[in-house]
Amino acid sequence: MNHVRGSCGSGGVCSCAGQAQPPVASINGIALHEPGQHPGEYELKERAWTELLRQQAVRQGLLAHRHVLTAPALAAHEQQAIERMLDEAVPVPAPGELECRRYYQSVKPRFVEGRQVHLRHILFAVTEGVDVHRLAVKAEQVLLELMRKDVPPGRFAERARELSNCPSGAAGGDLGWIGPQDCAEELANELFLQKNPLHGMGLRPRLVHSRYGLHIVEVLGRKQGRQPAFDEVRPRIELELAQRSRATALHQYVRLLAGRSRVEGVDLEAAATPLVQ
């Protein structure tokens, strides 16, 4: 039987073979972290993108060459040089009026000002270790109970005090008057931001799901707010569309740099050819 000779030089099976460290991620041979370090996926990609841009700035003569083995942190003047490089490499045209009007129509409810609902809810929180199926069954049972025609007027508040995992449960689930910015994104989308949001009053006939869990929701009052005209929000729309276009173009530019580089230990979705912007 043949034995694998380990790096320690022993003739037998080397116990250190199973202790090998994962390879160090690098860009063109420049390490993104020290051996033994294990950055998270997002942090590792951030380091890789930064190093790709630094090396590109060096190639263009915007930054001095540095003899380093590990990607260095950038000084303020180096970050500014990279920003200037990106401004030239990734120009973003201003969005036209037609594009802005289409965007306005597609997300028109987002621009309504002053809208509010008087809301109360019962939260069934989804936390670590919770049986989500059993929790959902319980929430549905309570919702069906509250939807019965003969339910006593104070039953919602009683069940909120008894079951809700939100501090508002102590007040019968009453959240008072709130706007889209005051509640979880999923609740805001359900109550305010859809093209045909739930404008009605009363108990919602289905559970609302959010990052916090399952909600039984009742709308006690509603202020519709004011819909600004297109011209009032056009500067905001132009800024949003320009920022979105720039983010897309920057992502494509970095992918192109990655396609021209030797990238090891990190997936940057490299592109071999320029992408359509």
C-alpha cells in the first residue's frame, strides 16, 4: 500500500494534510487578505473590486506603482484619483424627458406626499428555531377568528395583547398614524406603494409577510395625501435614473477589468468583451 508523503516530510500518512489552509484570493498575484484570514463573500468582493480599480489607475499613470504583496488600503488622494478615472471611463448621459415620464408613471405611488394610515396589527415573529409552518397555521386561525361576523369589538386588541410579538401589543396592536417610511418595507409596499394598494378600511383578508414575520393588519383610518405633478419631482427622477445608470455602468466596467485580469479565489462574474450599457 502506498502512503502519501505529507509536507512535513514523514514517511507515513501526514496528519497535517487535512489542515491545509484554503488558497488566498488574489488579483494579478496581489493577495486580497493574509493567509489564514477568511473575509466574508461581500467583503472579499469589495476588496477585489477596489484592487482591480487601483491596478487600472496604476496602468494609466494616475497612481504610483507600489511594491506590495497584499492589496493596500487606499489613501484619500488615491480614492479621488480612481473617482476621476471612473468619471472619464464611465460617462453617464442625462436621462431624457420621455424616459423620466415613463419612470414617473411606473412608480407614481412612490411620490405621493403626506399619506398615512391609522394601523393596528398582530405580529407573529419568525425567529431562529421557530416552526414557521405551525406559526403560519396559528396566525391563519387567529385571522379567521377575527374575520367572523360575530366577533366581539374588543377581540382584536385582546388577541394582540395575548399573542403579538411587537411592543405595540401592549396597546392592543395600535401603531397610530404611520407613513410608508415608518413601517417595514413589505408593509409599506402592501399599504402604500403598489399601483393598486389596499386602499380599503378594516381587517386585511390575508396575512402580510415581512422580514419580521407574519402580520394580521387592520386599517382604522386613511389619509390619501397629495400626488405631485411630474414637473415637481422631475429633478428627483433624473437623479435616481442617473444613479441607477452609473451603478450599472460601473458594474460592467469592473467586470470587464476582471475579464482582463488573473482573478483567483473570488467570483467577480468577469466579462471578456465590453457589455452593452
